Amino acid sequence: MPIFTKRNALVGFLTLRAIERARRRRRVGWRLATIVALGVVSAGVLAIVAAVMLRRHREPEHLQGYVAATDEEQTPASIAAEAESSQAA
């Protein structure tokens, strides 16, 4: 009785095709999950960047390293000028 028959070849072929289909479906699932996760992360980063930009746009005087002078406050130049005039007198 021969081992290699048309029936055994057909069964082997169909088994291999079923295994390949299962692999493809699993890969597509992981690929889809990865794409969705990256989309969510990028949307979050975009939202954070937009929030920071809006906050800085609305309150520019609160940026670090900058001095914002109003009518009530004295600027460093006016403080220096007052110090020089008081020393000269």
C-alpha cells in the first residue's frame, strides 16, 4: 500500500492552506491592533501639542524667561534708572 496517494496529497494540501489562512488572520489581527494603537497614541500626542500651543497663545506673558511689564510693575530699566538717579543725588 503506497503512502503517497492523491487523497493524501489533497488532505496535506488542504491542511497547509488552512494553516496559512490561520497565520494570515492572526497577522492581520496584530497588524490592525498595532495600527489602532499607534493611531490612538498619535492622536493623544497631537491633542497635547494643541493644548500647549493654545495655552501659550492665550497667556504669552507667562512664558519662562520673559518679563512682562504692566502699568503697576516696574521694568528692570526703570529700576536701574532710579538707582542711578538716587546715587547721583
